[in-house]
Amino acid sequence: MTTIRNIVLVHGGFVDGSGWQGVYDELARDGFRVRIVQNPTLSLEGDVASTRQVLDSLDGPAVLVGHSYGGVVISEAGTHPNVAALAYIAAFAPDKGESVSTLIADPPPGAPVPPILPPRDGFLFLDRDKFHGSFAADLPTQSAAFMADSQVPWGVDALGGRVTEPAWRHKPSWYLVATEDRMIPPPAQRIMAQRTEATVVEVVGSHAVYVSQPAAVADLIRQAAA
């Protein structure tokens, strides 16, 4: 069996692609060709176009990886012919017609409420003072403060972008559940992972598990590549 050598990493909302540095280093050391998509996060359509642009440039099959909202992007973009497998990292995995907005509309009883501030000029931000506890509780204070202060505005239109044909219906999927996540409740992650029939790994980590535990995340991606 031939291992897939191309990996494409897609970031979620409120952050940019730099958070993938640790995962990138882990995989690059193993000889994988790793590309990172910088989503504009203005609309789902735009983010899918950015992802497909990277996929178009590859010389062979790839594992397409998404964190958080990036899971919506890979669900839509993953029908690209160069995508051989999908990997969801504490991510939304919507079905046809679903969006982030529909998936978060009915949270489980007692689930933490993400500290998303009211929209400003069509964009969302997380409350800076609550960013550490909600998004990145297992990162050092200084690292979480940097992430909070370098937030990428998340377009309301991106939240409402609906998936037309989920790639996980056609391609094998892997899912990493972050058991201490306070942004996407772990029970919701497990439900989404189950319906995608993904191979599931659970890791004790926050929503920023891809930053705090890059080795565990890279291990899951290696499984998908194999």
C-alpha cells in the first residue's frame, strides 16, 4: 500500500494558518509535502476556492485536513479529484444543506457557550478576555494572548455557508475528538464523527489541540495517509 505524500491543512475561524506550524514540522520531518491554505474566511465559497487552488497545484493525491470551521471547508472542497482522504481535527463535519450556523443552533444541555461577540460590520470576534479559557485552555497564557490579539475576523457569511455535497459521503474520513473542547462540545464532535463513519481518535485537549498537541494530530494524519 502506497502512503499518500501530500497533506493540505485548512484552518478554522478566528485564526490563520500559522497555528499549524507544529503539525507542519512533524509531517515535514517524515517527508510529507505539506501545504497550508490561508482562508480569507469571508464566505464558504471563497474558502473552498482557496482550498481548491492549492489542491489544483498538487502532483498527486492528498489528505485534506480541517480544524473547526475548516471541517466545513474540507467537506465542500474535498470532492476535488486530488483528495484521497479527509481528516477532521475538533471540526464541524456538516451534512448536505448544513452550515456552522445550523450545527450550533441547538447546543447540548450544559454545553459551554463560546464567547463570540455580537457581529461588527458583518464579522465575528471572540471576547479577548475569554479566549484563553474557551479556545486554548491548554496553551501557555502568553501563547493564548497572542492568538487572541491576532484574531482573524470571521465573516458571518462564512458561518452561514451551506455544504452542497459532503465529501465524507464519498471518501474515507478520520476524526480527532478534543475531549476538553469548549468551543465545539465533545458530544457534538462524537456525533459528527459517527455519522461520517470516521476512524476516531480521542485526545485530551482544548479546541486548540492542533497547536497544543501537534504530535497527536500528526499521528492521526499519518493514519489517514497510510
